[in-house]
Amino acid sequence: MIRVDAIWLATQPLDMRAGADTALARVVAVFGAARPHHAYCFTNKRANRMKVLVHDGIGVWLAARRLNRGKFTWATEVHGPQVSLDTEQWQALVLGLPWQHVGQASTISIV
């Protein structure tokens, strides 16, 4: 099991031909550094493919996911260059569900 303490989305798309070194370079450019036990997620322009880079403290893991139908609901640049997700939001995202209304984001604080 790979330990992941924080999950981050990059709002700019990544070329899905990118390997671990290219994805790691993008993580450093967008997030400043690849921190141990953090996952960094990227999508392509069509948002039907995702790559996740995880730094486990020793090396990096690079995983890919492709949706056969539909697309991932992704953050836009309006949210800034990076967005943090909690576990519930992550689980919704990988299923292609609208994660922005799950977990803490669904809290109503103004009536």
C-alpha cells in the first residue's frame, strides 16, 4: 500500500505521453516540490485521461487512468494553478463524478 497524505490537482493539462521524469518536472514547476506521501494529479485537454504521480519518500510512482465514456470533472484555472482534495473528493473524481460538491465542499455555512 502506498501512503498518501495529501492529494493535489494541477489545473493545466498534461500531455499523456509524459513519463515519470516529465510529470515530476511538471510537479516541481507547479507545486514547487514533490513532497513525500503526496499525490499529484494531471489530466489531458479532453479530461478523459488522468495521470497521478506519487512520491513515496524513496522514489516516484506514476499511474494512469482512462475513462471509456465521459470525462473527469476537473478544476479550472479560476481555482488557481493547484487544488487540494480530501479523500471523499478523490474517490468521486476517479469515478468521474462532480467532486466539487462532496465532503467539506458540500457544507452550507450561509443561510
